[in-house]
Amino acid sequence: LNTMRHSLATDFIRLTQFADDLAHEIRTPVNVLLGQNQVALGHTRTVEEYQALLEGNIEELEGLSRLTENILFLARAAHHNIKLNKETFSLHDTLEGLIDFLEPVAEEREINIALHADGRLSADKMLFQRAMTNLLTNAIRYAPEMSRIAVRTFHRGEYVAVEVSNMGEPVGEPDKVFERFWRGDNVRHTAGSGLGLSLVSAIATLHGGDAYYRHELGRNVFGIRLGV
């Protein structure tokens, strides 16, 4: 009975946290949608104006959908309610594919991505790609223009580590970088919900590993360790 009560209490706390997180993040976009539609209905508009409004609504709703999906994933991951579909794949080929996909975004800021990877990894490939996409996107967003991002893999006993590093000032409050919705003072003006690194940490934990951050030699290094 005590075990059951403890389990129920833990589940209730997680559910409350999920509801609080969701309510906190959807309040602004919902108010934006409501205000835009109320203003639009206040006067007769042209077809083009209504079309622009619908396009804006769709964009906001797509953002809400992604946000809800991410919060739900984090809630399920915390409860270990996600089944991993493990497969063995080449680290170099998989990371190279992600870099090729994100290369146009990097080129806009004249950023070069150097890859140094070898070996194979047994993991849920889709989740691994999701985590690495978040790390790469984060690096591209905050690296100085005309700089280089380095992606490296390390095989250390029972773990495989993958690191993404970029030039930049140290992150303030480094112990909070993987917390939900935390955003440093220097990035609050940029797009994003503050869930990307939380997802990275959750995916690493599901694989028996962890996510980490350090600053060395003028570079911010974000990495994940995954159990072999």
C-alpha cells in the first residue's frame, strides 16, 4: 500500500507539472490567436487579409502542436513510458546526413560544420537524430557568424559520447541549461521555447546515459553520453 501511495503521489506530481508547463507556454500563443481573430472580425476585410490571417493562425497552431508534443514526450520520458526501437547504425553516416540537412541554415550565417566521427552505435536512431538535431540547431543559432562548429564522437568503455562545440561566451547558470523552459539572458530575444536541451537530456537518459555541458578554450561544448 505504501508503494502504491508513493507511486500515485509521484504520478500526480508529474501530471501537475505537465499541466503547469503546458498552461504556462500556451497562454501567450492562445491570446495572440484570440486577439488576431477578434480584431479581424471587427471590420470587413478583403479576401487577401483573411487569407493572411488564416496563414498566421496555421503557423501559430503548428507551433502549439509541436510544443504540446514536446511537453508530452518529456512527461512520458520522465515516467519511462517510451519504448526504444534500437538498431545499430554508423555514427559518421547518420551525423553526416543530419549535417547535410542543416547545411543550408548554417550557410546563411557562413558557418562551417566539421565532422570527426567513427564507429557504430546501438540506439533508437530516430530519437538519436532528434537529440543531435537539437544540439546542432542550437550551435548554429548561437555560434558567431563565419565560425566553425565541430562535431566529434568518443568511445569510452560502456559509453559513446557525441559532442557539438561552437565558439561563444560561457553560458550563464550552466547547471540549469537542461531544465525545461530555462533560457539564458543572452538568448531570451531569440525564437524557441526552451525545451530543446531538455529533450536532449531526456533522450540520453532513456538510453542509460546523460547530457552535459562545459566551456573550454573559448568554446561551448554540449554533449550526450549513451550506453553501448
